[in-house]
Amino acid sequence: MLNVSGLKTCYGKIEALRGISLEVNTGEIVTLIGANGAGKSTALKTISGQLAPASGNIEFEGEAINGISAHKVAAKGIVQVPEGRRIFSRMTVLENLEMGAYLRDDKVGIKDSIEQVFTLFPRLKERITQPGGTLSGGEQQMLAMGRGLMAKPKLMMLDEPSMGLAPVVVEIIFEIIEKLNKDGITILLVEQNANLALSIADRGYVLETGEIKLSGTGRELLANDEVRKAYLGES
């Protein structure tokens, strides 16, 4: 579904990505792990069109998409749920979800999608008229994911969905990620909780200072001594 090759992205003269290559096959959960500043979020932002690559290629379903605008990338079926949620804090829960469907014009389908989100996240239905900014961190993460689902993604890219959340909420979020995948949505996951991410991933990549250092199945990376020492806190 997604094929990234030789991707370089710069902030001024600083290379944040140094020629990374990765792929995501239809139906997979693929995770990117690495320390802060490794380039994980930059990779997602480049794929989604928020950042322009300096060089390299990005193909989605066989079509080159590198360098096209973010709304055109979204229209092709790639949706990013950003780090820090980035919901519209003054808008209600319902208005946030409606914003996720801004590229759609099927009113009946949009209504059905809202009900599907409420089935997946019952707490959001209870808070349908509340401003997004008054929700708890976990509820805001649910809203961010629900807003992304409103665009009917083929590939959902999640950036640090567990950040700042209580362990019990993290468990709920990851159960929902697995359910979305089983329902047919391909997932590209950036996550600092390497143990959790690799435990649900089909495959993973380890990113260090803008370069991919390791790759393999989730199980292979969980068993890798380098990964265990660097990212799982084992000595």
C-alpha cells in the first residue's frame, strides 16, 4: 500500500530524515520506534504532505504522492492522527467529528460514520455537545482518532497515541487500534512505548537520528538485544 524509498526531509540545513526506506502492506500494523528526535514524526508529516521531502519517493497504492499538498494526500485515503491530539478545543465533540468529514459530501454516509465512531467510543456520545478542550486527555485522544475515522481512511497514521495517558486508558486505545485494523484499516504507528507497539505490530522499524537501523517483525524486534537494551529498559 505504502512504499517509501530514499526519503530525505530537512529543516533548513539540518537533515531530519537521511534517506529512509520503508513499506506498509495492506492490512498490516507497522510501527516506527525510536528516541525523541529520531525523525519519527517528521516521517509521518512528510508522508501526509505537511512537509515537503528534499528527495526520495513516496508511493501510495502505486501512485507517487511525494510533494503533493496535505489535503490531496488525505483525499487519497491517508489520514494522520497527530501527536498531542490537536483537536479543535472550542468546537464541540460533534463539530470536531464533522470537521473530519470535510472532504466528503455524502450526508447519509457522514451520519452513519458518526454513529460508528460513537459505537467505537461511547464516551464521546455522552459528551457530544461538550467543547473538545474540556475533555480528559484520553477522551481527546479518542476524539482525535474518531475525527480521523470520519475521513474513511485506507491508511491511518497514529503519532504517539499513548502520550500522557494513564495506563488503563492506553490499554483501551491500543485495543481500539487492533480493532480498527481487524476492521480493514491499515495502520502506521509511531509510538515511544516500544514494548506495547511491537506487541501488536506485524512489522517494525527502528529509527535513529534520521536513519533506519533495524527492521523486522514485531516479535523479532521484541527479542532483539539492541532493542531490548535501548527501548525496553533492559540491561
